[in-house]
Amino acid sequence: MTNFSEFLTENILLLSIAFASGALLLWPLIGQGLGVRRIGTLEATQLLNGKNAILVDLREDDNLSEGVIPQALRMPQSKFETMFEKMRSKFSDNQKKTKKPIILVGHSRHSSSKTENFLKQAGYDELFKLEGGTSAWAEAGLPVKKSS
């Protein structure tokens, strides 16, 4: 036991570095379980095509300079809850009696935590956030309709 305590004492810096490195490696995995999972454009298109996901553009009307993703539902975050209640049927697959995956889109710095919490409380478990927002979508060469 004395050898072990001596080892710890003599190598505290080395052990601290090893612990910190391990924590940094695990952080992305831990972070995914805490909230909405961030996905890239490839995974977003796979969800849209394979699971009939819903793309929701949460940007406010005065923040559309980058354009709009044509298949996205325009539901500004400030009006989301009201609009959601009116359009709730679009978010479910009535034949399978399941809720569709939802991909939230905004500016790359956009915070959608209020909307995320609302959807989680409404029972939507498959929530995703498009990493990089509309900018990333356009950079990937995917269709974006510019406002005139």
C-alpha cells in the first residue's frame, strides 16, 4: 500500500494530465446525452430521406439573409409554440402512430434551448440540431432559396 501511495504522490502531475486527457476525449460523448444531438448536413439529409424527418427553420423573419431551405417549415422561435399547436399533425406519422424526427435549423450561433425543451416536454425524443445552420447547408451544395 505504501508503494501505491508513493507512486501517486510522485506522479500526481502525470496522473492529472492523464485524467484530463481522458475527460476531454469523453466530453463529446457525454455532451450528446445531455441535450439535442448536433448533426451535419449528410446525416440531416439521411434523416429527411430515410425517416421522413421534419426540418424546422427557427430563425426570425429579419434573419433570413442566408436564404431558406426549401423543404424547411418556417417557424420563427418567437412564434414556435403557437405555430406548433396549429401544425402538430405534420410532426407525426399517423399511419405508424409515431412522432417524426425533428431537425432544428438556425444561425450557426442560434440558441434554440426554449424550443428544444418545449418539444421534449411534448414527447419528441428524436431531436437534432443542424450544425452550422443554413450556412452549412448552403456550403454543402444543398438547395437554398434566396429571398428576393
